[in-house]
Amino acid sequence: MIGEAGGQAGGQAGGQPAGQADGGLDLDGLRRVYGTPGHRLFYTLVCRRARHWGWTEPGQSQWRCWRAQRQLEGVLGRKLALPPGSRVLDAGCGSGVVARRMATRFGLRVTGVDLLDFHVREARRLSARAALEERTTFAWGDFHELDLPDASFDGVYSMETLCHAHDPARALAEFHRLLRPGGRLVLLGPAAVPPEEMPETQQALLGPYLDDMVLPGARRYTTRTLGGLITGAGFRLEEELDATRYYLPTTEALYAYFRVPYAVLRRLGATEHWLGLRSTVEMYELRHHIAWMVHTAVKDG
């Protein structure tokens, strides 16, 4: 489904279905994760509204996290490898930071969809401020099932959002349907190593985090199986890159920045309002058991 935020879609007010607790879409959970004031403040002030990690080249300073985020966006644009004017779907667009970067730096025409109405409103407002309404459009939509014609796009990307999919295989099949023959898919994001390769102490830390952050997709694939899901959806896998060494400097820097503030919040019992900080501090213990992957694939004709 895709619709105007605040309109009607799927028979629900606001164009949004109610949250589900049956293993399907957990919209209430996602609202809780991304809608808490602390979480939104973290992404606004610390990440300049971006909701993704960063890419640091060997020899670069790990402390320049904003530069690392811009460099990761550059990696995405180069992996898409599409000419200016190409139509691209941003699956899980957040406030549209990446979409605007793809439009301004690579000349792409980006349609962003997101499950959260406040993300869509913010994305539209910021694109209007940047005079990018003609090159970026945003709507509420569940990327498992979008009301768009077959072969609507030249490219599809997911910047660290497939981990939120309750059915990654279904989402990948939808991406395949929406791409024209020859269209390109780029997925960037984390994947855990198989459970048998992770100590029980780390498994015990990871499980509650995935539940609290509403990351069911991260339970349904690992570093070993995500490539198979992509090819199973009909794609030809062009590249499966373990990019962890480029992501780890951001992990190290954010942990150093926020471990003390987070310790204070834990003492005050207020961590549930600061889930962004939890990602940077508690998950630091898992840095050697989580890989950051970049998958590039093609829909053959």
C-alpha cells in the first residue's frame, strides 16, 4: 500500500493499518521506536536527521561521523550506477536525507516510502525547503506491498531498513516486481553471524535488542543467508561485500562519545527513551558478531 500521509489507504484512517502482534507489521512498535522524543532528538542533533551509520576509509579520522555518513551515501549512489534522471525507490526513507542526497549528487528522481507519518511529513518539509519537490516525492507505504505498477523504477535501495521487514523475502520480491528489466537493487545494512557462531552471552544481548527495536528481519537472515534471499527473489547477485571495516570506525567513535551519558541515563532508569544511544553503547559488545553488508543485484530481462 502507498498513500498520502493523513489520507486513506487500506481502509484505515491516516493511510495506516493498526499495529499487529501476529508476526506481521508492528506499526505501533515502530512508532514507539522512532517516535520517542529522545530518539528523535538523537537523530536530529547527532545524526543531522540521517538514520544510518557511516563509511570511513582507511587512514581517515574516525571522529568525523557526519563525513562518514555522507561517504556512505556516496557508496550507495556509486553502487546504483544509474544515469541522471533515473527513477529510484527509497524503501524506508525516514526524513528523506538519503533521497535528497541521491537527487542532488547523482541526479536521480527518488520516490521515498515510509511507514511512519511523521517521517513522511518531515521528508516533505525538508525537501520543500531544499527546493527538491520535483526530484523527490514521499508517501506513506509498506514496502512489502506497494500500490505501484510493475517495472516502475530503474533502481531500488534500502539503507539499513530491510532489518525492519517482518518478511524480508516478500519485501525482496516486491522490489523485484517494481524494477524494470535491467534495474538495480542495492541493500546496505547490518546482519548478524549465524547463531552457532555467536557466544551465548552475545545471543542473550542481541535478542532483546532486536525485539525492542522492532527488527524482525534481522532474525530472519544472517550474513550467510541474505544473499540467498536476494537470488531467491529472482535477482542476479552482482556483489556481496562485507564492509564491516569501513563501518567500525563509526561504531568506535559513537561508543566513545556516548558511553558516559548512557551510563548516567541507565542510572536514572531512562534508557527506554533513548534507543538511539542504546544502539551505540549496548550493541558495542556485539561489534565482532555483526557484519555490515552491501549487496548489489540486478533484475535480468
